[in-house]
Amino acid sequence: MALILVEREFEEPVTFEEVQALEAASGDCFALRSIDFLHSYFSADRKKMICVYEAADAESVREANRLASLPFSRVWAATKITP
């Protein structure tokens, strides 16, 4: 499994619960592709968000987000580097 990051941008500030509710409503899109949510980071103004997933590849995460109608700017595979 790969570590996949999803960048999201919002015109108005949002809460994690609002985004989580959207994702939960379309969880099948993620479950069918064996995508696991790990955690998220919000900008201080709550207009930008990074969501971290574990999945087979970035394209499956892109596709799940599109089908779930979740907004995203970029989706990319990452490597975790720990000092």
C-alpha cells in the first residue's frame, strides 16, 4: 500500500466534521478501492486541508474522490521520512 496525500481547498472555512460527513456519505467509493483514511491537517484559516490515506495508488484515490464529489486540488503519492 502507498501513502497518498489529497490537497483540498475551500472558498469558505469548513470543519473536519463537515468534510468527514461528505466522505462518510460516500464511503463505498473508498471501501470498494481498499482506501484507508489515516489523518488530516487543516490550515489555521480552515480553507485548506491535507488528507492522508493508504491505498494502492494515487489514481484510485483520485477516482474515489471524484465519484464521491469531494473537492480536491491535487492527489499524490508520498514517502514518510522520520528523523
